[in-house]
Amino acid sequence: MQKSFIAALLLITLFVPGLVYAQGCMGGGSSEGVNVIGFIQPQLEYNFAEDASGEADNSYNFTFNRARIGVTGNIPYDVSYYFILETSPFKGDVKICDAFTSYTRLAPYATFSIGKFKSPFGLERNTPCQGLYTVKRSLVTDNLVLDRDMGLMAYGNYNDLVNYTFALTHGTGSAAVDNNKAKDISARVVLSPIEMVKVGGSWQTGKQPAADPTAEEEDIRTRFAGELQFEYKNFLVQGEYISGKMESSGGIVAHPPDCTHDTTWYTEVPPGESKSGGYWGFLAYTTPWELQPIVKYEFYDPDADTDDNELSIITFGFNYFINDWSRIQVNYLYKAEKGNEIVNDEILFQFQALFN
């Protein structure tokens, strides 16, 4: 299967022309030499909570959502590189977010990259970190879509009508070392039939070490996604549906820290075939005063076979663009848990500054 995929990948990238688009968090870089890039996102978080007696136990703290620095550039001829670190003390140790080199001879028809890069799946995961319209990504994206991965990728587009990405990766996320012989296969295609509309889909599948260490068969993980974007004058609408399926012997899966999660995080996988999924969508309007109000709704079901475990969040907020390199984001997150409602709403205030 993997040999057939690689052959198809080479054929597609040779015969489908396109413009290249970056797979890192941000662009930048001159025609030659080194360009330093990065951004910081200092943040105030106000958390609503209750103590055991039901009394309000709210708290607030200052943090860095992200603090990243790196370099990018081009080497004559036909080679580019991209390297960026996450340095926020609130994300654990300093870690490599992206580190890949690209062969650009076929650009704008295709570009080949090898190294560590964003998982080439989904609209929200591939929205640049400094370009997110809300402070946080949605629950379904963070839980079902890998943050980064190691592997080989080919991407490009044709006259802004078709964007495509194909990748062969470890499937282990940000862990540098592969943990089995199998590899994940990912694909994402986005069409723009008219200027104001983009519609696309993503697919990913691969085998993972069994969550149950005594099991003989490896787990099989599959992801599907559909995305839509509509932009008209100052209005922007985006939405995405993500579905996940796991065929497993059951157990607990440990996920290593990455540029999204500051510590190892765990998911419980039921035996047999299990499904999870969710969706998100938002409406934003850019006013003449550099102020952009936004409302977002998201829904996540971690296990379709379990009742009363769905989670939903409504985000109200705005973005204020001070200039091309700085902005302020304010979000209120109204959270609702079906079956077990708790007090855990949030207010987030973030100041972002870019440099490149």
C-alpha cells in the first residue's frame, strides 16, 4: 500500500501545477540568506470555578500561550529551510516545533519537504498560529488532529483553484522517534471554484502500537474532515467537521508533549471499533476601525457510543489589529457539558507581537 501511495504522490506532484504555501507557523525569508522569525503571545486567563461547597472559586493568572523564535531562508539554488522553537516556560522544556528542508525546483508546481512539520490535515490545524481568529483552537482539532509529525510531504496549488498536500509520516505526533514499522498516510485537497468560496477535505490513516501491551494486533487510526470557507466583503465564515475512528484492543494511549500540549496527555480507547468527532464554525466581521467581532460555536463527542458525554463551547470576542505585526484578542468561552455541567467558563486576553 505504501509503495502505491508513493508512486501516486510522485505522479500527482509532477503533473499538477501550483503555487507553494508554507507548512510552518509563519512565513518570512528573503530571496537569499537567513531571516529571523517569531512571535510572542503573552496572555491573561480568568477562570470561573466553584469549590466543594458550591461557592465561587475564580482565579486568574498571566501566561505565555506561545513564545516562538526561529529562522527561515533559501539556499541557492532550489533549497529552502524552516526551523522554529517553542520557548514558552508554560509549555514545558524548550522544544522544536518545526524543522524541515524543502526542494523547490518544481515550484510553483510542487514542493517536497522532509523533516518535522504541521500535520497536513484539516483547516484549523493548518491555520497559522498567529493567524487564528480565536485564542484557542477547538476541542475536536486538539483531540483528533496531530499537532506535528516527522516525515515526507509534497504540496502545492494550481492558480489558487486547487491546493493539495500529501504526506508519509511516523504517526507518532511530535515524538522524534517512530514507535513501529508502519507509517501514516495523509492527504488534504482544497478547491476554490469561485474567489469567495473554498471547500476541501482531509483524510489520514495509519497503524499505531496497541494501547493494550498484551495485544497481538496494532491499533488502526483513521481520520476524515470536511471544511468550508466563505468570504464576502468584510464577512468571513469558516467551518469544519472532523470524524475519527479507532480499531483497537482497548487501553490507555499516552501522547507525548508537543507545541500544543505542555505535558504528556492520555486518552482512553475502548475495545473494538470506536468513533469520535465534532465540528466548529465561526462568523467574523471586520469593521473600518480595525476591530473584528467574532462568534464561534464548537461541539465535540469523544465517544459516539457513550451517552451524555458531549462538550460544546460558544466563544464571543473580538480581535483588534494595532498594526500589521500586533493585535489584541479578547475571548469569553461559555462551556457546556452534557450530563455533568460544571462551572469552568474562561475569559482570555492575549496580546500578540510578531517579528520577521
